[in-house]
Amino acid sequence: MNLIVVKLIAAHLIAWGRTQRRDWLPGGESSLGRALAGVGVYAAVALLLIAMGHRPTDWGTILWLVGTTSAVRLVLDVVCGRYLRHSWSNLIALQAADVMLICALTAMAFDSRAFASAVTAALNSPETYGVVAAYAASLWLGGALVRLVTSLLPERTKEERIGMEGAGSIIGILERLLVTSFVLFWPAYGAAAIGLIFSAKSIARFPEMGKKDGTHFAEYYLVGTLTSLAVAIGSGMIARTYLL
């Protein structure tokens, strides 16, 4: 079952990257035609990947699973594409929802009783809601706080507004996602992971900070990064202290 989940997720990412990736770029718009094309590519790639080395006796379940995940994926993509603002944070949330639905439907298809028991246990556990709240605070509240704090600084010049548009936002989301995950689940490696993330960002931004007039950019970068890390670490530590 685990291998099938991996193949379905790979098929989803391939299909989305081939047919719908540009919809979420700045100025892009979702369309039903591209969503349908994405479903077709997803189903074809999923069946092809699963056929590679899988037992033919399971094909009834496989066909039901591919059909169900295709339908759910189509509905989610159409609804989110029409009603959600096309931003990096919403894009990551949409992809996470697609992956979680694929995992849930696969578990339901192959072991419905175990899946039902796991869902019931998760819904009855306060730890589940604590972890969800920690990620929500880290990802969305953290992003809002970073924008608020950096808005108090002097406005950046045109020369300092370099790089891909929107890349800073997605880097911040991934940064907080990784840091909160390490603090929650792997605290022994949390300090090393945070140091590695900060070092990688510093190396990527070093050319801008090394310029003659890069002091303003360096301070702006440090304020935003430290605010982002503080929210991610704080969210993870609060949830771990009181819930885990």
C-alpha cells in the first residue's frame, strides 16, 4: 500500500506540473479544461506507474482508487482554483490537501477498518488539534506577522527588489514548515536544522548583502528571517510543551 501511495503522489505531481502549474503563477487563471486535462494525465500516469511490478489481482481496487482520487482531485482543484486567491500559501495548502486525500483514500481502499479506527483516534485526540493549530499559527499567522513587522521598516528601493516575484513568500512558508516540524517531532535535531536553514538562506542572499549599498537589504532580511523563525519555533515549542 505504501508503494501505491508514493506512485499516486508522483502521478499527481507530474500531472499538476505538466498541466496546471502556470495557473498559479502571477497573473494566471485556473480553467476547467486544464483541470480536466490534469485529471486525464494523472489517471494515465498513475495506472502506468502502478502497472510496473504490481499484482494483477488487485486491479479492481486499483481502478476504483484511481477513479476516486481523480474525481476528488478534480473537484478540489476546480473549487480552489475558482474561489481561492492564487498565492504561494494557498498553492502549498492545495497541494497538501491533494496529497492527504490521496493517502486517505488509499488507506480506505485497502484497509477501511484500520483507516476508520485511525481517523476516530485522531479526532478524539487533543494532540491532533494542537499540532494543526501549531502549523496554522506558524504558516499563516507567521506570514502575516512577518509582513507586519517588515512593513514598519523603510520601503526597499527598486534595486533591492530583486529575485523571482513571490519567491520570498514561499521560502518563508517552507522555512517555517521545516522548523516547526523539527521542533515538534525531532527536537534533538532542531537546532542543527534551524542553523542549516539560516545558513542556506544567508548564502543565497550573500550577493545582495555584499553590495556597497546592501546594508539596508541585510537588515531587512535579518528582521524578516528572525521574525519568521521566532514564530515557527514558538509555535512548535508551545504545542510540544502542552500537548505532546
